[in-house]
Amino acid sequence: MSDQKKYALVTGATSGIGKELAKLLAKDQYNLVIVARNQDVLNDTANELKLESGVEIRTLAKDLFKREAAFEVYDEVKRQGIQIDVLVNDAGQGQYGEFVETDLNRELDIIQLNIGAYVILTKLFLKDMVARKEGKILNVASIASKLPGPYQAVYHGTKAFVHSFNEAVRSEIKDSGVTLTSLLPGVTDTDFFNKAEMQDSKIVQEGGMADPADVAKDGYEALMAGDDMVISGFKNKMQVSLGNITPDSMVADAMKKQQEPAEGKK
Ligand SMILES: NC(=O)c1ccc[n+]([C@@H]2O[C@H](COP(=O)([O-])OP(=O)(O)OC[C@H]3O[C@@H](n4cnc5c(N)ncnc54)[C@H](OP(=O)(O)O)[C@@H]3O)[C@@H](O)[C@H]2O)c1
């Protein structure tokens, strides 16, 4: 690394996997631009990270449910004269429930957050990176990218998009000096399930969730190595491998059993 400290931008850096990724970047002396909705929590996170690592942290409070917000993130970074060397698209949400019953407007917001914001930020920062012939992007997908997910149909669909998109763009820019990596975590102990109203599902009630710090470490190593993807955790690697050789309809039925409401919660 040159004397000039590099900058990483992390969406969703105030909680869960994104916060752990931000910690790893700060530990490696990347200055940070952190993005989430709540300014107070952003300030607390910035203070915490600064104390641990001494790097410079800028905060951007943006609601990425709104289409214009991702453009505003890019414009603000440019206005502040910051060059982003590493982009981490992490902010994402899900919604639990049967598709015929769930709130369509919330699902459209989730599509904007999990897909729209990823595409906008990847496009805008990637153009700059390709022009400089260097840069790294981590798009947080999920093992949901590989497994149709009853009770979370829209969420799993958005994550399938992220991983497919990542591999396709990566192939286009293979010789550019820029890398795109997708991180595929399994069930991880974060606030995700509260936001998704998923506490009564079997998958949450039965426990056995990964530590977000371990998941972030896997993602960080893959990002720095320039790998195309990493599935975090042995059990998740096995589940995806099995899914690859099983008819999609059977995978969906098996996932339905995993994700349905727990006994007594139906
Ligand atoms: N937890 C899991 O089991 C799991 C598994 C596979 C993949 N993932 C993926 O991992 C990523 C991170 O999730 P997590 O589990 O770490 O969840 P989390 O603890 O709920 O963290 C989500 C982060 O995104 C931010 N965020 C949420 N909605 C936002 C919005 N509309 N605009 C801007 N920022 C927003 C949150 O801050 P504010 O709420 O303050 O905005 C927070 O910083 C997501 O893409 C998720 O799909 C999670």
C-alpha cells in the first residue's frame, strides 16, 4: 500500500456482517465511508472504529430503499474528493411470510435495496476503478442465491440476482485489474431476522447461527484475494453442493421445511 491511505466504502456498516467487514478494513488501515440509515448509529460506529484503528471515517446517512439515494452516495463521495479503492455492498433486508400475503410495497423496497442499490453503486464505482485499472468490489449475496426460498421468495430471488450479476460483470472485466467477489453466508446471528419478522421460523428457532465476525473474515479474505466467490462455512458449502445436483423443485420443497414457522408458531 502507498503512503496515501486507501478508502473503502461499506453500505450496511453499522450492524452485523457489514460492521465486521468495516472493522477488518479499518484494521488494515483503510479509511472508511460508512453508509446506513441512522445517523446516531453511524456516529457511534464511526467512533468505535476510529478508537480501534485510528483511521478516518466519514458517515453518510442514506435510505437505500430510495432509488436516488445510491446516486447521492456516489455524488457525495465525489464532492468530497474521495477515491474509493474498495466497495462493499452489504446493506440488505428480507421479509418473511407467504408471498400471497406479504406487503408488495415492502418487497419492492427490498428489491431496490438488495438489487437496485448494488447495481447503481457497482456501475458508478466500477467505471472509475476500470479507468484506473485497480479496485475491488465485494457484493454480499447469500447461500439464498443458490437456493429458492419459500417464505422468503423475494429475498432469495434478489440474492440469486446479486450472485449471477457478480459473476457476469466479473467475466466482462476479467483483464481490467479490478475484481468482483460475492460473499455467500448462511444463517448468521445478526439483526437481519428481526427486520425480516422471521423470529418464529424454524430456521431461527432451531439456532446454530454463524458468528458475523467469522463470516466477514471469509468474505474479506476472498475480497483481498480477488476470488469470484466464497461460501462461508462447511455446512453451507455442503448444502449448496447438494442443491446443485438436486432438481430445483425439490430444493424449494426442502427449503420450505427449513424455513416454515416453528411448531406452535403456525
Ligand atoms: N444474517 C444472515 O443470516 C444473512 C445471511 C446471508 C446473507 N446476509 C446478507 O448480509 C447482508 C447484511 O445483513 P446482516 O445480516 O448483517 O443484517 P443487519 O445486522 O440487519 O445489518 C444490515 C445493515 O444494513 C443497513 N440497512 C438496512 N436497510 C437499509 C436501507 N434501507 N438503507 C441503508 N442501509 C440499510 C442497516 O442499518 P440501518 O438499519 O440503520 O439502515 C445495517 O447497517 C445483507 O445483504 C443480507 O442479505 C445475511
